[in-house]
Amino acid sequence: MSLKTFFQDPENRFSVELFPWADEFFEEAQSFLSPEEILIFANISNIQRKKQYLQSRFRLKKKLSEITGTAPQQINFQFAGQGKPFLTENPSKIDFNMSHSAHYFVLAWTFLGQIGIDIEAVREHRFLTEGMQKVFTEKEIQFVLRSEIKILQQQRFTKIWSGKEALVKAAARGIFTDALEIEIDCDSWQPRRLPLAYGDVLRWRLSFFEEISDHIISVAVKMDSL
């Protein structure tokens, strides 16, 4: 079965592209880096992280260049809140976000508001075995533990956690400051409650993609208008 690498929201609110990490990556990708990014790249000592930084910047700038018509070398970023990137020059009003796991890099974009994305491997998370009450509400905990099957608990935990990550990334905020103020309805899989700083909860939408083996991709979009 071929790997699905493009995900389109049924209501055309956003798009997602997925890229497996490559073992080798061509050196010309460094030409896409700004002087500041070249310095960051040079100072990364871990070889795997170095490859991932180069690939993620290349994929991001290449996709934004295709969408906006701006040359990759002319694309520069500023950062909001907890490090969410945005374009220094953005006449197209595109919002974008990215995430990665050990095996994949994902990129999401929209023209309709704010967007956040998260990809998580379904696994034994430290909060699942200790301290779940630090990040999940009572209703979320009850939903996770409703099943005694370990893998199902892991899947439920990962989906809620990933949804929260996507929401805080869209809002350019932090997961550990906002986690308990965010509650996801585990029937509709939409946010039931959000911190006041996020605005009207009805303007937020969550989407989940579970086609990638042992992974969950979550996308949160805050619509500019209902």
C-alpha cells in the first residue's frame, strides 16, 4: 500500500502534506536557508536533528514558494508567542504550521484563519501512566480509562493529547499552561472548552487523520468568521 502524503479538508478549510524523513538530503537545500538559519544549522551537533532541520526548512519554504509565488530564498520568518512561525511579508494572508515525529514531517496551511498541526505516534506516553490529571480534565481521563485494553487507552490518550497540541500551536501558546483549560468532547471530537485568550470556541474546528500506521495527525483551525 502506498503512503498517503496529502490530506484535504472536506470543507476546503485547509490542506496538509506529509513527508517521510530522508536518510540522505541534497546539499543544495542549504541554499534555501537564510543567514540566521545557516547559523542555527551549523550549531546543531546531532546529525539526525541537523538533517531534520534542513529537510523541514527546505520542505516548508518550497511549499510556501509554490503557494505564494515568492522565491524560496526570499521567504523569511518571524515568530509569535511560543515560537509559531509566520511570514515577514504575507500579502496572501496564509497561515501555516508544522510538526514532526521520529518518522514524518507534516505541514498544514490555510487562508481562512489560524492553523496548528500535530503528529503523534501512538505509544506509551509518560502522562498515561503517571500524572494524567496534570494535562487532562476529569471527563477526558474517564474516556481514556473506560477501556481496559492498553492499546485502546494509548490511542484515546494520543488523540486527545494531539488535539490539544494542535489547538495551542494554532493559538501560539503553550501546552503545559493551557492543557487543563482545554477540554475536547470525545463524542464530537471538537473543543468543548478553551481558555479565554482563544476567543469564541465556536470558531474553532478540529480534524483528525488516522490513515498513517500507528500515528495520529491533528489539525486545529480558528476561522476568521463563522
